[in-house]
Amino acid sequence: MSTKKNPLNLNPLKLRTLTVLQLLAQVPGAGQAGPQAGEITISRFPMPHGDHLHLGEFVVEVKDATGLQNKAVWNALTRKGLARADWPRAIVLTLEGRNYQTDMSKKIVFRGGH
């Protein structure tokens, strides 16, 4: 990937969605390795809990995760080579998608807990 910030010019919705997918890829049980080396197939998506989602030990506000239910966002991430969509069942986060620097984590991801 280029050293340019957001080299694929993803809009804020796509950046937030990719950030959530990157986090989901690390949550046990949310996905599985493959099909290709370095990829993660995510097939279990969190249900909203009030105004937020629990992603392992982290929390994301529902408003920042709307792209998880947006077919156009999945398709855009596929066109950019960051994912491969099997809407609405699963999405494969490619190695490029896993490594893409969104710089959104500090803005939308918080430590969990009630």
C-alpha cells in the first residue's frame, strides 16, 4: 500500500465499515481464516445492543457500523480489492483490507463494558 493517507480515497462510511471489519476479523468466532493466505471470512455479525455493538472487548456505536448492512458498501470494498462480498451472508477481508490504514480506530472504537 502507498504511504499516502487513504490512498484508495475511501469515503468516511467505507473507512468506518472497513475499521469495523478489521476489528471483527480479530473477534473469536466472528470469522475463520481463508480462503486464501492472510484472508479472513467474516460470517457472524454482531447484533446491536441499544446504541452500540460489542466486538470482543471493544464497542462501536451503531451509527458507525451502518455499512455492515449496506450492500453498496460491501460492493465498493470489493471493487477496491479490500474484500470479497457474498452479500449478505459473509465478506472476505483480503490481506490488503486487513492491512489498510483507516486511521478511524481512535475515533469510533472504544473499550467495552457496562
